[in-house]
Amino acid sequence: MSNEIKKRVLLASVLKPVDDTRMFEKIGATLAEEGYEVFVIGYPSNVQVVTPGITVLSLPRFNRTSLKRLFIPWIVYRKINAVKPGTIIINTPELLFVAALNRIFHKRQVIYDVLENYYRTIRFTSTYPRGIRVFVASVVRLTEFIMSRFVHKFFLAEKGYERELNFVNNPVVLENKLPRKVAERHATAQHQPYYNLLFSGTLAPSTGVFEAIKLSRELHAIDDRYRLTIIGYAAVPDVYQQIQSEIQHAGFIQLIGGGHLVAHADILREISKAGTGLILYPSNPGTESSIPTKLYEYLALRLPIVISHTGPSHELVTRYNAGVIWQPGMHAADLNRLLADSRFTFDCEDSVYWDSQAALLIAAIKP
């Protein structure tokens, strides 16, 4: 394999947009800065993104549960062979067969970037209809187990996956932190008042969007200055409709996106404008090992946080004096007093930024 091909890396996803923050903004941009020729395959984005060293290859549009999705892996396979990379990085289980073919027939280095414990996500969240969740989750886990022998290296987005995923050997943990230079682009000297609330990211019952709506209603009843901005994408149409129904008579709640993908830059812009970020995950086996990407984003942009999640997430907020832990039995009135009276110092270290992960990525990408 020539040095030119070795320095050519292709990142591929089925559902993530081509400008996905992890594929494009973190892994892709880091490799491009190191002199790699980077190609990104993903779902079409509504925003045109241009970064030197990165070429975007958009897939045809399709619905998450449509028959058209069955043909996407073969479209990806053809695009990979057109590019002829030395390394491919995939983050979707249904591309594992494509990855195996690339290793067997083209001797390419294969890296599986595990963004979620897909078995738990499918089984314990509302992404798929209830009647098929166990079947789909089991098929995905079996596919991961069988195809793992064709994977050279594993990236994990969460430390907790090391103990949950028994098919993974010698993984490299690359947490979803925000690059410092991206944070600096969106940094603001002064956030809005604490009563300007924000919920960002994936809009789903498992990520706590309805808990955020409920809490904002309670706070608004105490002090009518409270406002809530919801920004993100609801992949399940029924969830999007439910959100619309919940907020249709609540003039203090604004929804940005919902039925369509939202550019990451738009989300970061809203974070920089907000006063308090809400991270309110209900207890769920599908999310219990994750540290939300938005937590790293709020820390990097110094947005005070109200959080109910897991011990490791709470520990980060406490360590950096970055917000309030929403405890069982706490009332909105208690939270209102804490937000009004507290001063959060954000004693963050360099380790909260993606830059701390970049060296791990560069070392791991070498064949």
C-alpha cells in the first residue's frame, strides 16, 4: 500500500449527517490537520460545510425505517471503492459487512467507531417500534459479535462501553468533547440570565426532553421570566408531534428544528446565548453508561448546568463547579433559589476539550 493511500482516510455513517460533529468536526478535522486526505460519507446535511482536506460524499435521502435504507450499505461500498482509502472508519453496525469486504478484498484498515451500545439503545428506547425492538437489537449485537473479527481497531465514545461490550478488544476511548478552537469561536463573555433555559441535542423520551418541558413549566409558574429553547432533531415522528402538542400553548417555549436535522453550529450558538442548560435523563439502561455530548459542550462554553443523569456525569459538574445536581425530591422552588443565588466558577481543566483526545486518535490511526 502506497504512502498516498495510507494517508487517505474515509469515515462512513448511514444515519449521521456528513457534517456530524464527531465524524467531521472532531475526527475528520483532526486527521486533516495532520495531513491526511479525509472523505466523509453520511446523510445529506442542510448546511454546506467546507474544510480544507475534507471531501464530503452525501448519501441519497431516505427514511429511517424505509426499504430504501437496505440499499445504503451497497452505495457506501461503491463510494469507498471510488475513493480507495487506506483506512475506513465506520460508526454504524449495518456497515460492518461492508467493512469486512474491504478488509478481505482490498486489505484496508478497518476501524469501528462505537458511538452507542446499540443493543441497549435499540432495545430500551423508542427509536424502533416496540414489537421489533428485541429482535432488531439482537440481530445488531450478533452482527457486531461476528464481524468484530474483521475489525482492526475499535474506538469507543464512552469509557463505560469497555465493560459492556464483550466483543471489543483493546479499544481506544475517544470521548465526545468539544475542540477548543470550536469552543473559542462560540465563547461569550457573558451568558444570558439564568432563567433563559436550553435543552439541546437529540429530542427523545430517553434524553429527557419531556422532563425539560415539565421542569420549565414549573419554573415559569414560579417566575414568569423563565423561558425554554429546545433545539435538536426528533428522529421519531411521533415524538416530534408529541413535543409540538406539549408546547403549543406554552408561549415561553421555543422549538428550533424538531422535524429536521439542525447544524451543530446552530446548537453551539444557542448554547452561547443561553443562561442555563438542562440535562435531565430519565433512568434507562440504554443511556446509563453515556456522558452526554451536550455536557462537554456546556462545560466548554461555560454554560451553567442543571443535571440529572449518572454518577460520572454528576461528578464532572461538581468537580468543575459548573451547575446544580437535580436530586430526587427536589422542587422547582428549590432549584429557582439555587440558580438565583449560586455562582458557578467552571474550574475546568484542558481535559474537558477534544484536544486531549486528538493525540490518542493520531496514534491509533496508524496501521
